[in-house]
Amino acid sequence: MIRVDNRYGTIEISQDYFRYIIGDAVSSCYGVVGMVRKGTRKGLRAVLSRQAMVEDGIRVRNEGERLVVDIHIEVVFGMNIAAIAKSIVNKVRYTVEEATGLTVKKVNVFVDGIQPE
């Protein structure tokens, strides 16, 4: 649960909500194969679909009134990883800020695996 206190009161948003909106945003980015469970070496994947809620590979925490998002992904071999990461950062920042009204301080993208075509 993310809890942010502001002049109007307290805002509480569940991790499940963040995982849903961020998972949907990441799944629409070109070159992303799936989310990777954080903390696993072999990279057990959770295949993304727009209908399913992604629970692995996404962590949201707050620093004051601003959010920090960590995303663990697997990408397609041969793709420009920097371009994929930049696309994810922009899409996630926009999506979270529009959906919640909270400011995103940082989006960290960790590429934990590369899958051949």
C-alpha cells in the first residue's frame, strides 16, 4: 500500500492497482517479451497480456509525495535495449501520473533476460 499525505488528507493506493496499470503500460511497449520475477536467477517469466494482472517484476515505493518504480523485464534479442527502456520509462511515468495524480520521481528498468526471436 502506497500512502501519501498531502494538504487535503491521505491518499492510499494498493500495490495491485499499480501492478495492473504499469503491467498494461509495459506490455504495450515494443520489444518487451514479459516481466521477470525479481530475485530469481533463471528468470521465471510471467507472460504479459493486456487482460491479465502482472504481479511479478513491478515494485512501487514512495519517497515523500513522489513515487519510485522498479520494473524487471525480458526483451527480444537484437532490439535496442536503450530505446526499449526509454519507451518504458516515458510510458510508465505518463500512465501513473495520469491515473493517480502523483508525481513519479524515477522509473528504474532492469533487463533481466534476453529471449531469442
